[in-house]
Amino acid sequence: MSTYRQELKSRFATLGIVIVVVLTALLLRLWMMQVLTSDSFAALAENNRVREISLDAPRGRIYDRNGVELVTNRSALAVSIDPSHEDVRVLLNRSRNDDTADDPTRRELDDIFGEVAAMLEMTPAEVFERVADVKQEALRPRVIALDAPMDVVGQLLERQTDFPWVRVEEIAVREYPNGSIGAHLLGYTGAISENEYASSDVYAGYELGDTVGKTGAERQYESVLQGDKGWRRIEVNASGRPQGTLDEQPARPGNDIRLTIDIEVQRVAEEQLAAAIAEARRQGYTSTKAGAAVVLDVATGEVIAMASAPTYDPSAFLGGISTAEWEALNAKSSEYPLNNRAIMAAYPPASTFKVVTALAGLETGIAAEGTTYVCTGTWTEMGKQWPKRCWKRTGHGTLSLRAGMKHSCDTVFYEIGYELYKRKAEELQAEARAFGLGQKTGIDLPGEVAGRIPDAEWKKEFNRNYPEYQMWLPGDTVNMAIGQGDTLASPLQMAALYAGIANGGTVMRPHVLEAVLDSSGAVVRVVEPEVFAESGASEASLGVIGRSLVDVTRDGTAKGAFSGFGIPVAGKTGTAEVKGKDDYAVFCAYAPADAPRYAVAVLVEQGGHGGSVTGPAARNILAQLLGRPIVTIRTTDVSR
Amino acid sequence: MARSRTHKSTSRRFFDVVHVPLLLWALALVVYGSVMVASATLGMDGGEGMLLRHAVGIGVGLVPLVLAWAYDYTRLRGWQGPLIALGAFLLLSPRIPGLGYTAGGATSWLAVFGVRLFQPSEPAKLIFIVVVAAVISSFKGRIDKPAEVFKVMAYLAAALVLILLQPDLGTGLVFIAITFVMLIVGGMKGRYFAYAVLVAVLATAAVLQFGLLADYQEDRLLVFVEPERDPTGAGYNLAQSKIAIGSGGLAGKGLGAGTQSNLHFIPARHTDFIFSVLGEELGFLGAVLLLGLFLALLVTALAISTSSRDLYGALISAGIIGMWLFQILENIGMTVGMMPITGIPLPFMSFGSSSMVTNLGAVGLLLSVWSRRYGT
């Protein structure tokens, strides 16, 4: 009996040990979790309950020089589709895999999106195309319709259970109080692209799906306009339902910018550019569709107006542009309305370049104001086998340099060009570059081209695969002397050239930004004018040019365009020959001629003559600037 | 039996029948549990109602406690046949048409007219303990014949078959644990334990191999082995429970301030996962307090078992220890990822009247053994 008791004791001891072992095991496990590695669990618990919501900062507004609103913000009701919803995701995955046979069928799209599409007056395919847009962040709702009618929005909200993937939310979008006026200059906005997102410091801290400036000032001043996002930390329960706000950092709105643009001048410039194109068509130049106009303040380089035709409506990009619209804007037949031709395209400056040739002649002593030339209509100085013709086939007879400018006589400038060639010093190129031609002006807008001032070195490099074309020939300089050949300049550069002549030979750097303002309206930065190019041309030479250019509008090639203007204008017509196309009409001017304030350049592609097409447009733009009446000019002037 | 005893005063007589520490530890656990249930149901829809139901469960549990205490446990031996019948009926009852109620994949509730009454497998544990205690005690403290082992195993197997009909894996494991602890005290030879472990391993393999488990049970077991298998499905519960307990740290987030608990990340937070709430809100210190109380309770029960006048009483006490110890191990173990997830409550802590009434009844049985330790 005692051994049994003894045994029982050891069994109880065993049981006691089991109890201690079990509880100790639990204790050790808890020690490990709650004391040793508690931090990582605490982080997971925090991550469970806290969601951070990004608060978008209102984008800065854009004003003109007089404080008129050019771009503002408004809130819009956006109907979007949640691409992460089961029903939608399945379709998206099928449309994205390589197997095109697996793509959602028309019928499937109709089954899902048919009703919603009908309400929004879209087709199911259009709806799906917007949902499938790869330019957007994967999980962000895709806007399919902006500013849908209230009754439709109401129906969608009521039937949320039928369309669980539909979201209706208020989003901030850009508003353009002046419609498409200034579209190229202002630019449009859109969702950040993957390239932008992956690229430089400008977009550091951005999220996919953020709205950014794509072109124009919107892009140039992206970092100014963007502002700083805020965030709100909310507590959510296990179902993701918000329980309350924990903490919040409000967004800081982007700064506003004030441009040098005068919206009224801009409006007139666009109207006059359109009118010039219409006039060219009326004159029989039926291929014409495009052109550009630039107005500069000669003393500061401020861009008062910058127009490009054809134009587009920046509001088409709100909420994301549809593929069809995007393709239409980029089709060859559209003449690329998104391009700002004033800075992105370079053209032969044609006769407007003759001021450079004249200055080179005057500065080198080859020519003087009264130097006389004989124009017979055909110029054969380089040899009978290489005749050059003046645009006036019958010839201008005997005329001075000043008269050559007034009548735009090619022969006069062939002579000067040939003399310059013979000096082998590339002084014509130097003169052009002294006014900033052949290089970017550095205007604060994206996409500017440099144009081209050709020289021997350039030609050799350009034809490096064609040794027989590498030599710089007399004809090259002679062609250049009348702004043809390989010489190219953007409308902005042409305006800057005339602004430089008007400003005593100093070209101020063109710019569109006048000031940056914070959201309370206080000025935080003012743009000071700066010198772009110092030509070094003498006052005497510039005087000759000035007088000649006034002759042009008084009784020269632009006489008709400026008759009755009342204020002396220094201008020059141009008619550029482009191989395989109708002539391009150009006109450059500054005014008032005696106390210059503004320089203007107007160009119409395949528009014919400067005197009758672009001259009247320039006149009316100057009229708006100088308080003169805007009139319709019809001249039959076919001079160059 | 050979102990000396003295009768010097009525107060000493009081302590002869009232085991104050046992009642104290049980009371402390019931209070601790009530506080946690209150914290867990706080902010739930109908939270106050649940707390009231918890209190009612405690009140009802006092009845079996007092009855079992007052009744001389040695006389239970005479009721072996009726107890077996009652136990079988209780385990079978949920399967009787009109009396069963299904929740969480198991038909483990007794219901009348669709109203859930209680989980019959809870009181069945105590009946099983009493019945098996009678069987093992008949072997006089030595189990060295295979026939004796098989006899005990037959009782266990019968109970398991009835339980797996529901099916309720967790409760089945509790019955196995109870049997093993009772066999230790009952004097089973070491080599039989080795055989038993071997059989258990083979049986588990067979069960998994032939798909005898319900899908959800197999899921839970597999998730236990590989928690990242399905973080939002079966593994989600485990992951969230671990986050709750781990994030509690040393001192916890404070009563009622557990984010995992209040924001519904912890499933069944007032019942099976009550320990997750405790771990989150009261931290390691709160968990140490709980384990300390459990240790005190189990050691006290062990002392009572040791002091029993006969093997029968010692086996009943040992069975109760086995029941509690395994439920503590399994329940807390599953919340920290040491054990697979099964639906068994934490004694005295989890919300649920069936469990509370059973555990208080077990306390009554222990008191009965204690108060009759000197025989009559």
C-alpha cells in the first residue's frame, strides 16, 4: 500500500511538471511576442487601423498682366469607374493579356456598361476604353464623364447597388474663362505620365494620377503651380469603414502666376491670325491652315501675345482626353493644333531677314544708305550660268539701299550678299547671331526650337555623307541675304529681331512670366527683364534701317496694309518660298517707329504675300496695342 | 488515509469543507474574465445584453457548484449506468432532429424550437471524467494489462465518435487530453503511452490522408502549419490575433483601448479569442497575471487531487486538471500561433454560459473531493 502511495506521489509530481511546462511554454511565447518583438506587431496594428488619405492641393491660378483670370479651378462632378472592382478587373485583365481572342466582347461590355453608357450618352466601348486607359494609376477610379447632368448623377447614385463599380465624386479641374484663347501659351493639364513620374526632380513626391501641366506655362511653371499635398490620417475598422480623423495636414495651394500676356491683345492676335488665314484663302491660297503671331514689348522682352493656328480647346483634356480626341489632335490632317508654332516651328524668314543683310552691309562698309544698285530683274554677277531673279521680273531700275528695302528688291540684297561672300568672313551670319538668330531665345515655355543660321561649318557637317555638297558656295550667302536657302527662324525669333532693332540693337530675353503670387495674392517673385543678345550695331546703321522700314509702311510693300494707321510703323513684308508648297506670308514690325514700344511678327503658312495677308493682321494687332481702330484691310499688293 | 487530524474549533471545521484558495482563484478568474468580456463587448451591438448573459451564466453555474459540493462524490460510482446514458444523450442530442443547431460548421448546440440553450459537449466533459474515473479506479492504481488500456480507450473512442459526428475537433482533443492525464494518475505503464502516441500519430495521418476532416478543419490545421497560406481567409484570424497580442507590449494599450479589438480585427473576440483582447489591452503583465491565476488554480486542484481519500476522487480531480490545462494550452496557444485554431473556450474567461456552468460545476466536484478527504 505504501509503494502505491509512493507511486501516486510521483504521478502527481509528473502532472505538476506538465502543468508548469505548459504554462511556462505559453509564458515564453508571450514574452517573445509582447516584450521582444512587440514593436513589429505594434507597427502592424497601426498599419491595420490607420489609412492615410492624400489631400490634393488646389493648383495655382494663371492671370494676365492686368490681373484678368486666364486659368482658374472649379469643382466638377466626375462619374468614374473603379478599375479594382471585381467585375471590372476581370475585363481589364482579359483585355490586357496577350491573347486578343480573350478580349471582352462587345456583348460582354454591353452587359456590364450598357446601361450606364446609355445614361451618359456614350457607347459601352467608349466607356471601357476610358477604363482601360493605361496612362492612369492602376487603382485610381477612371473618370468616364465630367459634368454629367444632375438627373443622371442622381440615377447613378440611387442605383449604386446595380452599378457597384461606379463612383460619383467632386474633383477639382481647370477652368478656362476665356475658352481656347491663349491655349498654346497656357498649355493643358493631364494625369502625370509614367515617364514623367519616373523622371527628374520636378516630379519628386508626385503620385501616379496626379494632375500636372503638360504644355505651355502649365508645364513650365509646374513646380510653382502644383502646391504641396496634404494628408489626413483616418482610423478604419476591419471592414475599412472610417471611424474618425486622427491627424491632418492641410494641403498648401500652389502659387498663382501672373503672365506678361494682355488677354485683349491675345484675343485680337488670334482673331487677326484667323482673319489672315481666311484672307489668304479668299485670295486663292486654299492650302493655308496654319500660322503664328507674336507680340513683344521691345524694352523688356515681355510677350504681350502669342498666337498659333490652328488652335485647340484645353478643356478637352479635363478628366482625361479620350483616345479618339487625342488621335484627332495628332492626325496629320489636323495640322497639329497642339503645336505652338510661334516657338516650335522654324520658317525661312524671307525678306524680313533683309534688315540683317542691310545691317551687315552697313557695318562692314560695303553699303551705305545712299549706295545705288541697278535691278534689271535678273542678276548674273555669279556668272551667266547661275542667274538669280528679283521677285519683280521687270526689275526695279536704279535704286538706293533704302529704296531697296522699301520695295524689297532682291537684287540689292544679292549684291550685298555677294560682297559679303567675297570677304569670306561670315559677317552676315555674325550679324544674324548678334540678334539671337540661330539659337534659342530661352523663353520660359517648353519646346522652343533654335532655328538655323547656316555657315560653312554647318554645311559641311550637314552634308557629311555627300562630299560634293559640302562646300559653301557664293549662292549660299546670296540666298541667305534674302532670308531664303537654309536660313530658318521661329516667329518668336523674328519678333525678337525687330524688337532688338527697335531697342537700339539690344534684344531683351522674351518671357511670359511677370510675377509669382502666393495664394493670398502677395507677390513672392518678380521677373526682371534681362538682355538676351547685344548686337553691337551702330546707332547710325540702325537709323538707316529704321528709316527704311518706315518707308515700307508709308509707301512701300506694306503701304496698303498700313494706310490711314496714323502712327508711324517700321515694318517689313516677307514672302517665303518653301519647296513644294505655296509661299509663306510673313510680316515683322515695330511701333511707334519714333518711340518703339512693341514688336510684332505674323506668319501664315502657305498664305501668299506678306503685304496683303500678314501685314493687315500686324496692323490690327498694333492698332489694339496703340489704341487705333481695328479695320478690315483688303489690298491686292502682291509685292514681297 | 493515515493523516492526523484535529478538531479544535468550528472555524477549523469550516475550513475542512470549504477550500478557500480554490474558491478564491476561481472567483478571481471569473471576475478577471468578466472584466475582459465587458471590455470586448463594449461598443458591440447589444454589448450590455451580452454582459448580462455572462452574469446570468455565472449565477446559473453556482447551482451545479453547490450541488456537486454538497453531494458525496463517492456515491456517483453507483450511477455509472445512468451517467453513461446521460453523457451519450448529451453528445448525441445536437444530431437529434429538432434539437440541433449549427454554428461555425459544427452542430454542437442543443436547441429547442430554434432557441440555442447550451452546448451539451461542455457538461459531457464532466460526465466523461466521472465515468472514466470509476473505470480507471477499478484497476486499483495500476494499469498493466492491455485489456485495461483497451477498456479505457473504448470509452474514449465512443465519446470521440459521438463528438466527431457534430463534428467538433477541439472538444475531441479535450477528451483525449482528459483521458491521458487520468491514465497518468491511474498508473498506466510508460510503454503504453509510447504505443498511444504512435497510434495517435498514425490516426492523424490517416485522418488527413482519407479526408475525414471537414474542409474548414483541414484549412485551420494547414494554416497553423503555414500561416501565410491565406492571410485573408483562415490565416487572417491567426494573424490578427497575433498582431493584437504582440502589439499589447509589456503593459498593454489599456482596458477598452485595444484597437485590434475595438475595430473588429479580432474575430470572436469575446468568446474564443478573449485572450487576444486581454493580451492587447493588458499586455504581458496582464497575461502573466492570468497565467499566474491559472497556475494557482491548477496547483490547488492538484493539491486536492493528492489529498483525496480514494483513487476515484484523485482521478476525478486529475481529469478536471487535464480538462483545464489542455483548454488553457489550446486556447491561448492558438491565439499566439502555437496550436491550430479550434473553437474551444478559455476556462472562466470566455463568454459563454455552457462553459462557465461546466467549469463552476468542476469547482463543485473538486470541493466535494476536498471536503470528504477524511472519509466518513
